Amino acid sequence: MNYTVIKVQTATEQEQELLIASLIGLSVSAFQQEPDCLLIFPEHGEASEQSIRHLLAEKKVAFQTEQVEAINWNAHWEQQLEPIMVTTANAVYKQISIRASFQPVDPMADMEVVITPRMSFGTGHHATTRLMIEQLAVLPVLNKRVLDVGTGTGVLAILAHKMGASAVFATETDQWGYENAIDNFSENNCNDIVLIQSEQIPASFPVFDLIMANINTNTILGLLPQLKEKANTGAWAVFSGWLIADADELSKALKSLGFLPVTVDENSGWGVMTCQLARV
């Protein structure tokens, strides 16, 4: 099966990040950041490609369109993927390694997650994933129920499982992401993570002590009422995937529902906000 890739020449990584942020609300299966260009993979269907083309044209961004085979995409991704180490403030899990299955174990790692991405988000290389990992490492996870909204490759859900969560539930809208997460759960011996392919939070899900969502601002805002319904009193929530310029809007919406922001951090223009649901 062939896939469309839209190629945009870029001068800096920040230029790529800003372009990604503007496209996140559209039907994009994946982004790939190269040293001098950004590769955009639309979801299947002419409408998805047209919406991306239209936005790029509005921004006066020059681009090229090519057809690639999925197997070539995966092979290329794996060749480019480098293992990473995230340093956290957790005394037990200070060094968290994220690597592909074909890469060697890092002896310096206190914990590792094995991730083989296939057109899904969350390899640990993006600033928002790193921000989420850093926050997750210092929050109460042991024996807690955890929800990961928009799990992508499943890296955050896997980390919560390995940190001793009593139960981990996850959602994912994209078919590629859903299948990839299942494979990665198995690779990490986390087969009891409950994963549902859905744009909403399933009513069948229980209430949670910790909620994670690394998704775009509009999606977070749209899901907040559902997330409150699924949050225990005093539950923690961590949100990333939004630009730091959206901090005030997000904070206001969270406060209106009783989620009180505790910390805000940023990396490369992206933000992470950790909140706690107010106790009545």
C-alpha cells in the first residue's frame, strides 16, 4: 500500500515545531522531522490531504507531494531512530531509557521502555513526550488507576504500568497508533493495559487517580468535562501537546472544572501542565 507524504523544506527545528503545532488538529497520521525538512503523512483519503494542502497554502508554505510505500517508511524510521535517555527527579527511576527492540540495552538505565513506532506518535524524542515523562516520574503512580488519553505508541501507559500502577487504561483514535500500542504493550510485558480505539472516554472506564493526555489544545478542551467525570477527588492530571502561548486558555478551562494547576513547564515552546482536582 502506498502513502502520501508532503515534504516541507525548513531552516530550523523551531520552524518545524511551529508547523507541527498548526497541523495537529488536521487529519495527520504522522510527522517525521529531518535536519532540513518536515515530512507530513496525511491520513488516508483525499479530504485529509486537501485540508493539509489548504492550510500550507494559506500560510504560504512551499511543499512537495510524493508517494511512498509503508514498508519503506517503517524501515527508514527505524534506521533514523536513536535511543534516548530521560533524566527525571525520581530517585528510583532517575534515568529512563526509551529504545527500539533492535537496539542494545543501556546499562545506565534505571528503567527502560522498548518502543518500535509505526506511523504513531510518542517515541520520546518529541519535547512533549519528554515533558510528560518527567512529570509522570514525580507523581504518585504506585497502586493507582491511570488513564492515558491518546496513547500513540503507548510509551506513557507502559511507564505507568512499570511504575506499579494498579491498573492502566488507554485510548487512541488512529488505527496505526492503536495497533502499534498493542504491539508495544506486548513487547514490554504489559498485556493487561486496557486499550480502546475511541475519540471519547468510554463510559465503561472506571474513575482514575492519575490522568495523562499528550494531545493538542482543542482536543484537551473538548475532553475536559469527560475527564472530570472520570477523575477521583484529588486526582492528578498532566496535559501536554499544547504550545506555551495557550497556557492561559488551558489554565482557565481547567480551573472552571476544579482542576487546579500546580506546575507549568516548557521545552522548545511546548508546555506541560500538572493539575490536581480540588477536594470538596
